[in-house]
Amino acid sequence: SLPPTHYTHKIQFTIFSLRLEKKFSKFRFRSVSVEDSISTMYGFEALTFNIHSGYLEAIVRGHRSGLLTAADYNNLCQCETLDDIKMHLSATEYGPYLQNEPSPLHTTTIVEKCTVKLVDEFNHMLCQATEPLSTFLEYIRYGHMIDNVVLIVTGTLHERDVQELLEKCHPLGMFDSIASLAVAQNMRELYRLVLVDTPLAPYFSECITSEDLDDMNIEIMRNTLYKAYLEDFYRFCQKLGGATAEIMSDLLSFEADRRAVNITINSIGTELTRDDRRKLYSNFGLLYPYGHEELAICEDIDQVRGVMEKYPPYQSIFSKLSYGESQMLDKAFYEEEVKRLCLSFEQQFHYGVFFSYIRLREQEIRNLMWISECVSQNQKTRVHDSVVFIF
């Protein structure tokens, strides 16, 4: 038999439950679709994310664990020949891609095979992806498409062989009609003949400002394309909402700010006016809009430094440089970018990990290219100048 207090507590709980049910029966809850909840309320991605993208997120996190570590880089930096580099890489995920390459090796061969691995992984993810992840992955390719278009146009302007140019194009940025770019003689014809049928058409239509193609106009075309691309990618991520919007906003804003700094430094002493320079800056980011106004009137690297030091996230970058120096600026930006990319893996249920992994793998390939060049040219004292450690 149970003590009387047990029955008393049971009766009290039953009465409380009935009162609670009666109280909440007065409310009428409005039905909200899952898609609306995901796009408007942070944190609800966990409800449905794994249904469509859980497998690919697991895949990309597995690929991340295969990135080279600091110990790997230390061993690579001690190699005496490119065959030594190949032998060390044989114990990594690059091993199957390099195992059948005969000696003597070349730096271009190592970079090419490492890029093939990246492309294979990306294509696998793209084939398995559903909307909106598939569109997100396509946006990652657009940057390489822009680089390939500029490469083809520049090479054609200098009468280079088309096949040679196509071999130098990045595999992630290839599209069906890219070879036809060589027949165009000016920007308007380039748009009319080819790019109207490519994903870059909406961006390229904003670049038709001159009938003549020269090196200055090509650089303006490149930066205008990147501006339109970054702004479009930023808007797309904002529409996705949730953790993807938050993380990608930070990564894309950093990319936009870095491009603004590089445009400013590279245009110092050129014919580019302040207004033209300002038009090439993206309309978002930490520097937008007041930092852009100050950068547009900078006339040397120290003035750029003064502008950037007003923004705390960029103070640490410029603190690594001495006054008047800009040679190590790219490495400082790459180091900061790698930190942000790695931090994106600390959170789940977002698409930012796919963007971060591709960027980290590209940085790894740049590291391998630099190490291989230093080894092949017997410049091992400079091997640490441009290597950016990821872990």
C-alpha cells in the first residue's frame, strides 16, 4: 500500500494538468511552414538540415580532416627535391593522384594533380546536392569562371594560342562556350557572342563601358565582374537566412574588404580616378560606406594603413607590416582568412562549411606550389615566406 501523501500529490498533479489544458485551449495557433521557420528564425536549421544536406556536410567535414597539418608542412619544407615532396604526399590524400607520375617531377604537375583532387571532391558534392545547396555550390564556381574569362581575353589580346590558354584555366571555372571567347574583338562582341549564354551574363552586362580592349579596361572588367558576383552571392546567402547568412556574411564581407584594399593599392599612381575606384568597391562589408570614401582618396600605402587601422578587425593585419611595406600584405590577409574559415566549422547546420573547405583546400594548393617552387629553384631560405599554416 502507498502512503496517503502519494495519492494527494497525484490528485494535485491531475487538477493542475486539467487547468493547464483548459487554459491553452483558448489559444489558436497559426500554422507556419517549415521553410518559413528556417528562413526567419535562427537555429531551426537543425529540424530539416540533415534530411537534405546532412550526408554532404559529413563528407565535407571528413575532407577537412584530410588537410595538411603543421607537422606535414614542416616535413615538406625540409625536402631537398620534388621527388621527396611526392614521397611525403604519398602518405596523404594526395597520394593516389601523384603515385603514377614519373620522375623528374615539375611544380606544375604537383599543382595540377592536387587541383584534380579538389575538382573531383567538388563535383561529387555538386552531383549529390539538392536545392538550395546546389545553387550555393555553383556560386563558388563563379569566381573561377571570372578568372578564366579574364585569362582568355588577356591572352587573346596578346595573340596567345587559344589551346595554351585553355590549359591554364582553372577546372572549376570551365564552361561549354569558353573556347569561343577568343574570337571576340571588343567587350560588346564578347557579351553578344558568348557570355549571354553563361552564368556570368548578368554580371558581364554591367562591364560594357568601352569598345576597346586594353590592359586597363581588362582589369576594370575583372574587378567589376567580381563586385557584381560578390554582391549577388551576398544577397543569395541573406535569403537563405539562419546560420548560413550569418557565417557567409562575415566571410564575404572580409573578401569584399580585402578586394577594396587591393584595388586601392594597385590603382595608386595609375590613370584610375577616385570615382572610378569607388565604383569598383562592393556595396557591403565592414568598410562600407565610410571606409570606401576614405580609401578612394588614398595616394600611398601609409594612407591606406591609416584608414584600415580605424577598424579593429584589421588592426592586427596591418600591425604585422612595417610602414611603407605592402609585400607581405597578401600573406597577412590569407592568415586572417584561414582563421575565419576554420571557425566556420565550429558550428553545424549551415552551408558555410562548403565554401570554407574549398577555400582552405585552395590555400593548401598555394602552399604546396610555393614550397615546390622554392625547392626546385634551390631557394629553401624563403620557403616560409608565403606558407600559411591551416592547423
